[in-house]
Amino acid sequence: MRVKKLIMTICIVGSILGFFAKNTAAEGINYSVKAIIPENQIDASKSYFDLKMTPGQEQDLSMTLKNTSKESITVNVTPTTATTNQNGVIDYSVRDAKKDSSLVYPFTSLVDKEQKITLEADESKDVTFKLIMPKESFDGIILGGFSIAEDTTSDKNEKSSEGVQIKNEYSFVIGVSLTETEATVVPELVLNDVNPTLLNYRTAVTLNLQNTKATIINDLKVDASISKKRSSEVLHKETKEGLSMAPNSNFEYPISWSNEALKAGDYEVSVKASVGEKNWTFKKAFTISADESKKLNEEAVEVKQEATYFWWIVSSIVMGIFVLIAIV
């Protein structure tokens, strides 16, 4: 049964995924966090690290953690490299993110590893990470952050309901932006793979879009359409505006298949993308194999089944038999 194929994951995430962190404890969070802004901060009004660096520079990045509860807690502070999620949003919370093929200097390769900090009731502590810049000068931005979450390896933050484990995880994120020069870096968008897939157990096709330059893309518009190969009829299309991409990152741009079955065959995707005056146009052929079609359609939910000539033939034969019996 399809119901048995559903994997129910209930995760309440209270996260601050922008370039900021509040110096107060949010509801449901037992701690607060604040960046200690250094002298080489580009804009002192920002609450995240926005730093002007030099090649080979070594620097400590520190944050103040405060336990606002009346019990001892352990907090994990994890460096992350900025990525782009499926919604076209820059994400600073992904731990152990897969390195983009165009990314030369992941933020996580420049700082210390994750730290576990234990805080007694009402206690404050500073946590410090050493940052070492690459020896070679670079143009553009290195983008990352620190994900701060209470350790949930104990049972106190978990509840069980009818055999389903429910884990409540809340986190803060403090962003880090590192630049060395004032050089303007022009974004470059690339269309990589096109693949049939399931999104929330519904049929779809995803396009892997990649920003290959060390610059942030803002206000990206993507207009994508799919047709059968050598046909001008558009089968499915998706238009989205206001998307963002982290430097040297990629994401899966989804095109809904409108709950229709993914039929085996040869297709072509046409993409128009733009940022301001910069425009890109892509065309790419792809194939949905018979095995992919069968597997994905069987696992999908709410797939619209098309009427086939087979059932019309069966119905006609049955009706013919009844008519014949009635005549006799």
C-alpha cells in the first residue's frame, strides 16, 4: 500500500537562516547567541560576521552563548558552507554539505571543526573558532556560517507517539561573509543534469542549476518548460522569481508534473533565466527510461491514471455479450 511507502518525519525547526542572530532566546530555545564583532567588520551595524580579509590572514571568530534555562545544557556549534536549497534560498544551516564542483575555498575548510559547549544554568561562555585564509588572493565572496543547536542526543527533547519518533530541533545561524578585494564578480549560471524524480512523493522533473562564480545571485528569475523531443507542445512549465543562490553552489529547480504519470520517452527542457540585465538561455534533451517511469510511478501518490483503449475494448466486448444475451 502507498501509505506504507510514506516516511513520516516530523521536525519542528525554529531557525534563523539569514545573516543574523538575535541576542535573545526564542520561544522553545534554552539559550541565546551573539557574535562578537571584530575590528575588520565592514559594516559595524550588522550582527553577523561581514569581514574584510587579506591572503593568509589568521583571525579568531568568537560568539557569546548564554544558557537561559535553569538546567545544564550542551550546545553544538558547527561551521557550515553556504548552499542553495530547492526553494532558491541561500541556506547557512546545512552541515556536511556536498562540495560544489566550482567551489575552491569552502568556509568549513578555513575554520576549526564543530565544538560542543556545556553551559550550566544561567551561565554564559564565549566560543572561539580560528579562521585561516587561503594564501592566494581571490576575488569575490566566501560565504558560510555557524549553526548553533542544542545537543539532542539525550532523550529529554524527544517524544514518541504511536511508534513515530518526534524530535524537536531548534537552531540559530550566524552568517560569515569574507571578502578581500573590491573587484566585481559577474555571476555565471549553468544548466547541468535534468532528472525525473519524486518531490513529496509526487511526480516531477528537476533541473540542476549551478552558480559557478564566487558571488551571490539575488532576484533570479527562472522560466522553464518541458516538451516531447521534436515537439513544440509544452507539457509542463514552471516560472519562479526572486530566487537567490550562494556563491559556487547548485540546486535542484523543480518542475511539477501535475500528478501525472512520468511516461518513458525522450524530452527537451527549455530554460530562460535572468538577473537584472544578465540573461541565460538553455536547451537540454533528456530521457525518462522505462525502468525509471515504472519505479517512480509506483512510488508516487495521487498519480492521475489515463483511460486506455484496452478498457474501452473490454467494456465494448462485455456490453456486446449482454446485448447478444438479451437478443437470444
